[in-house]
Amino acid sequence: MTDSSDLPDHSPKRPTATPIERPVVAPPTALFGSDAIAEALRALDIPYIALNPGASFRGFHDSLVNYLGNEQPQMLLCLHEEHAVAIAHGYAKVTGRPMAAAAHSNVGLMHATMAVFNAWCDRMPLLLIGATGPFDAAQRRPWIEWIHTARDQGAMLRDYTKWDDQPASAAAARESLLRAAWITQTAPKGPVYINLDVQLQEAPLPAPLPPIDPRRYMPPVAAAASDRQVAEVARLLSSAQRPVILAGRVSRSELAWNARVRLAQALGARVVTDLKVGAAFPTNHPLHAGAPGIYASPEARDVIAAADVILSLDWVDLAGTLSAAFGPGDPRARVIQVSQDHTLHNGWSMDYQGLPAVDLMLAADPDEVAIALADAIAAPQREHGAARPAFHGPALDGGAITMAHLATGLRGAVGSRDVSLVHLPLGWDGQFWDFKHPLDFLGSDGGGGVGGGPGISVGAALALKGGGRTPVCIGGDGDFLMGATAIWTAAHYRIPLLYIVANNQSFFNDEVHQERVARMRGRPVENKWIGQRIDDPAVDIAGIARAQGALGIGPVRSADQLVDAFRQALAHVDAGGIAVVDVITQPGYTPAMVAALNHSSGQKK
Ligand SMILES: Cc1ncc(C[n+]2csc(CCOP(=O)(O)OP(=O)(O)O)c2C)c(N)n1
Ligand SMILES: [Mg+2]
């Protein structure tokens, strides 16, 4: 059996950014080191390379334009390296496949790092190409190539990449790219980094590289559980009284989605899902417990606490969720974990979370295991009542806008069209919007790095382009303002996207924290906004959008204007554009979110 990327592909057809930026002519033969490197990228079927330019990869840049003709991969110019990586991250969230990104020697890479961390924590593939001034010091141009040469650039991101390399010849660079492409796509997926010496890129090729077939260097890695393990888990689950499935990091495959539904229905298992990762189970299904959240809802916690057997399909933070449900000490239920994530854990990043109690561990792909279990447990599908009714939103009157109004207005404007929510704000409540398909929601930024939202949304929109789904981002104002210039890349390459800013005019998450501290210390809560509020002057978010060639609408201040504003924006998106709608939104989080933020460090579990 193979990795989930080999499951039948239900993702939209490979999209293309609008073909602009066509070079005049392309020469026929590979003459330089970077020509061979660019050729290897093409052979690896890398569709795009998002970048901000730099002299350290000017040879490679030339090869992409003048040797490959800026096609396959096509360059996507970005205004910040963080966006280049975030775009690749968003693209991978939809397709499960890597795009390339390139970052200039050390300073560009420094800009890129937070986005690499986000992709790492989200376990998304990414082929990051960097460059360095000549490693041979005798060849360095004065000053600039000295400041842009660092002993070990890979060290900057070695702790949150799967692998990195600094090859010393064109032949070695090609091998390095093949290895990188294989590693990044092999589960658990994650970013890889290759650093290209400027001299290696610019040196003439001594001789053409012998042709190779890259497919022979991408062996699928067996990721299925053994028949014996599947039988054992099937037996445990079938004899459980109150089985619960925690559907975590799974792929966008429809086949695996349907298998999870079959499995839950055959077992009568309750299912919990999570807003940190993409949609994993129909949220309106009668077996789905509570609404998905960044933290488990009270209903989800109750269902978990009552379970006798728990099947975790690579659930993010299994230990934290179990302790939130069962309290301190060992969980009462038997716990089955399906995950290969431990193979990535290292001593630097604690994104591996707490150590969960696990009675049975399948180091296997969660999609493969769900399919195998659904096939093994051939019990008749039980009746489970009617689907949960859709969210009944508040009246869209002339009053101030809450997140519930925003969701209701969006629902009114999109009607029955297929929408992918590519990013959601911290104040979102999972009950606002049902997920009925793996592409209905793509999960969060992974690493909690604010500013990732715009780039991730643009990358996801790129991958969804031409696939019949409308990409919609709803993001915080703080997140938008940190990453706002990613909008230009979408405008420039005609990537359709509806971007709604839930503008509470604050880094509100941290107002909640200041309130908590004030209460703990008996100090005035009224001061919580200081150093948090983004006002006086209020930022003209629609203006920032317009200034980059997007349609900018707003600020929208009353709920009765929402549907019209969103309809106007959608018309622009349907015509191939990016629209940004600034919605002045009342601050507020779900009770589960507030409780989690107020759980102070050092507090007993
Ligand atoms: C790069 C980065 N800087 C700071 C933070 C701390 N932080 C977490 S949430 C948040 C506020 C984000 O603001 P916004 O997107 O407007 O969402 P809101 O909190 O208002 O719901 C901040 C500053 C972070 N997570 N990442
Ligand atoms: Mg905010």
C-alpha cells in the first residue's frame, strides 16, 4: 500500500495562474549549472515557484526565465518572502503536493522562516530553494557577497524542516532536488530546504548531465497498517460500547472522507473534528459531536469523556484533548493512535505536544487505516437520525456586526455555490458553517504565526483556480495587516479570492490575555486595550486592497449591508479578481476558546 497521495485524486484539475510575464525567447540547450537545476524542477512537475528576487540566485532566476521560458515552473513574484512560502503552504493544503519557493541569501531566508515554521507545524510539503554568496571566499564580490554569505544557512531552519542540503555541483544539486522532492512528499510531510551556491549556478556546465527519469527516485513508502493490526483495531472498535473517532490530520481525499463516514456509521461511533486542521468529517452528521473548534467544545469533551475506546486519526494534541476531557491522570478509555508523526519529533520544537497515553499504536497513514477499517468492519450501516440543522443566524438588521452576523451574511451571499473556507479567524465558531466535503475547510496556519493568513489564502486560491469552488478567506485584521502585501500577488496573477477581514480593530486575542492578567493581579481590566487596539487612526483596509489592484469594499459597519457587500465582492471574484471586504466586527471568542486562553501556565491539568 502507499501514501495517501496515491489514493485516487479527487482534487481539482491542475490550475494555472494567468500566463503573463512571457519572456521573449528561450535558448535550446543547458549551458550553465542553474539551467540543469531549473530543468530538474521541471522534471519534478513543480508548477510554480513563488519568490522575491535576489542576486544570490540571479543565475537560477535567469534559467527559469530564459532557459525554461517561465513555464513549469512559473514564477510568482511576491512582495515578501514570508508570502512566497505561505503561498506554497496554501497550495499544498489543497493539493497535498509541494510547490517551490525561493528566498535570497540569508536575509530573504530570515524573512521566510516564520512561514516555514507554520508549514512545518501544519505538516505540509514545501520545496524551499535558497542561495548563498560564493562559498569560495576568493570569489566573493566586495562587501555585499560577504554579508550575504553565512556559514550554515540551513541551521536557521534545520529544526523545523525535514531535510536540507548545500550541494557543490550541478549534478549534486539535481540529486539534491530529487531527494528533497521525495522527502517533502513522504508522510509525515514537511518543508525541505536546498541552498544553491551562486557560483555553482553561474558556472558553465562542464558537460550535459546524463538524462534520468525522476519517477524512479520517488518510491512510494509503504504507509499502511498490517492486516493483523487492522483486524485487532477492528475487533476493539467493534466490541466498544461508546467508540469515539478523533479525526485529525487527514488528506483532502474524498475516498478517505467517505471511508471515515462508513466507519463511523458501521460502529455508531461519535466523531470529533478540529479547526486547526482541514475538514475531516461532515460536521452536520448526527454522529459528529458538537461544533469543531480550535479547542474541543464542551459537547465534544463530554463525548470523549464517556468513550470506552478512542481512535485517533493523527489528532493534533492528543494528550491535551484527553486531559481536557478526562482530567488529570490516565484516560479511562482505551486509546488507539494512528500516526507517523513521531518520526518528525525533535529536541527543538515542542509542536509534538504532550505525551498521550496510547494502548495501541499504528505507525501508518490515517487515510489508509480508515479505508482498511471501513472495509474490515462490514457491519450494516446503522440509522443515526437526521442531519443536524444548519446554523440559524441572527437577523441582519441595522445593528453592529458580530461574527455570527458575518457568517450569516456570507451564507446569504454565496447561496448554493461550492465554497472553500481557506482560512478562518480566531473568533470563528465552528457551528456557523457546516463542512460537507474535504475541501470545504483547509485548517489553520499550523504554527500560530500571525500574518500567514493572506499568503496561505492566496496559495489555496491558486490551487483551487478553475476547479469550480469559490475560495473564501475570513481572517483577523491583525493577521491581514501583517501579511497584506500578499494580496498584490493574487491581483497580479489574476487569482480569484474573496478575502473578508473580520476587523475587530485589535490584536484582540491579547486583550483576552491582558484581561486575565489584570484579574489575577487585581488591576484595572479597563486598560486591557492599551497596546492592543488598532485605531486612531483606524487603518483603511479597503484602501490597502485597492492600492494593490484588488477590489476594496468597506468598512461595512451594519449587518444589513453585509449581503450586498459580499455579493458585490463575489461578482468581482467570479470575473477573476481578488476582493477584500473590511467588516467592522465586534470582538468576541467562543467560550471554549476563552476558557483555553484563560488556562494559565503552571495551572494543574
Ligand atoms: C507573528 C506573531 N506575532 C504575535 C503573535 C501573538 N498573537 C496571537 S493572536 C494575535 C492577535 C491577532 O490579531 P487578529 O488577527 O486581528 O485576530 P484577533 O485576535 O483580533 O481575533 C497575536 C498578536 C503571534 N501568534 N504571531
Ligand atoms: Mg483583530
